[in-house]
Amino acid sequence: MRKGSTILDATATMARRDGTREIEADTMPALEANIPDGWQLLTVRSI
């Protein structure tokens, strides 16, 4: 996240018992909305 900015570019890692997957979104609420049912958010990396 850039200093003084409210824009977030992030990549998240999610997992469930059979593997992991990455998703991308512009905001944290958008990331959370894209987590499939049964998956757990593990990390969020700002790029």
C-alpha cells in the first residue's frame, strides 16, 4: 500500500484440506468476497 493512499493491490493465499489457491483483488472487502465457501484466508500480500 502506498503511503497516503487508500488503494490496496493485494494477493491472498487461501487453503482447504486439498490444496491452496491465490486470488487477487483491489480492496480487502473484495478479497473477502472472493473467498470460496469452505476455504480459509491464510495470508494477504500487498503488491
